[in-house]
Amino acid sequence: RRVDGPAQDLLGRRVLMSAGGTREALDPVRYLGNRSSGKQGVALARAAAQRGAHVTLVAASVEVPLPTAAEGVDVVRVESALELETAVHERAPEHDAVVMAAAVADFRPASYAGSKIKKSHDGPQDDSAPSITLVRNPDVLAGLVASRAASPDPTSPVVVGFAAETGDDEGSVLEHGRAKLARKGCDALVVNEVGVGVTFGQDTSTVHLLRPGHPERTVGPADKSVLAHAVLDLLLELLPAT
Ligand code: CTP
Ligand code: CA
């Protein structure tokens, strides 16, 4: 009998994924956001469910339709980096892997204005503008790696990070990616080249898959669902044998 669909090589695995861009509220009507569309994270969640995994998707702001429970994906909605951190840290221990595809804001406004920030209206010469002070957000991925280091446990989840890189004077996309992998201490890093109109919001991208002590692999340019399956192939290598 012919069996349709992808191999069930993630059958019974519990995978926690994050996707989309966080929004850091300034006041009831405004936020600081980023260009993440969530397409890659959503493609990963769908692909993992198709391969038999139980998937929990922590979804920040996502521009594409979210997968459903009927597709094998439980969705938890969050807005800010702090909400995402709570959602991920609460659920990580009951998962075999955490894949952090979300674009988590590094900074948030130091204070939230409970009512709408208004212009001052002190006559036609008044062009005054407020300044926004930012504070650092927690690094969710680094927190997962640190808690694992603090209490080593063979059942701790495998942790895969994503990196959004543009090359600059300091180094190429790959050089920044290698440095980030070393700094973050995660089990693998998926490095994306980003820029306006490159990766963000697009249906295709190119990724470099980095794993400490293993050869680097480049996949793409390819559809984000193809990249998702390549990331899951890597995840499969990282998961302990059942
Ligand atoms: N990440 C996170 N929490 C943050 C920021 C990032 O968990 N506050 C995660 C992302 O989900 C991603 C990885 O860390 O999996 C790398 O994100 P990236 O923004 O590329 O790296 P940063 O360490 O924030 O470095 P940079 O200064 O280059 O933004
Ligand atoms: Ca960042």
C-alpha cells in the first residue's frame, strides 16, 4: 500500500517552536516591532507536525495563517518578549526540543504609558518630541541554555537558535553566525541573511546550518517549507535515539 506524505521520523517527539516578531508596547495604540513575518517559524511547525511531532507553537506577531490543532499544532499567542519568555520557559521542560525562530526584540520601552501619548499643542512653533528610553529584554534562548547548564539533565530539550545576520565591516554573515553559535551555546544555529526584501516576508531564503564540530551546510535559495524540512533533518540528528 502506498503511504502518502512525509516520513513519520518525528513521531512522538515533542517540539516547542517560537515564531514571528514580538511587539513592545509604548502606549495602548503603539508598539515597537520588527519585519519578521513568521513564515519560517510557521513552516517549521507545520513540517514538524506532518512528520509526526507534537508541536507547540508560541506565536508572536505573524502575517500568515496559523496552523491549527487539527494539523497537530497547539498555538499559544504572545505579544511581547517578556510574554514569549514566560510561555517558552514554562513549556520547555515538557518538550524534547525548542526551536527559536521568533524575532525577539532585544529592547523594550523602559516605561509603558497607560494612556495614549499626545503631542503638546503649545502653538505653531511647537515641534517638541518625546524621547523613548529603551531597556534590554531577557535573552530567551540564552536563558534556556543557562538553565540546562545549571542543572544538567539528559531529558533537557535540545535547543536550536536562529540568527538574522547582515554582513558588515566586522565580518560576513557566516562569521557573525559562527560567533553567535559560540556565544549562545545552543546545539545548532540556523543563520539567515536578512535585509529589507531579503528573507523577511519572502517565501524563499538561503540558510546556513551550523553545529559545533560539524561541517557547515548551506540550503537554498529554496522555499521556506523546504528549508523547514532541512532544519528538521538537523534536529533529528540532535535528538537522542528513541
Ligand atoms: N533570541 C532570544 N531572546 C532575545 C533575542 C534573541 O531568545 N531577547 C533568540 C532568537 O529567537 C534567535 C537567537 O536568539 O533564535 C538569535 O537572535 P539574534 O537576534 O540573531 O541574536 P542576538 O543574540 O539578539 O544578537 P544581535 O545583537 O545580532 O541581535
Ligand atoms: Ca537580536
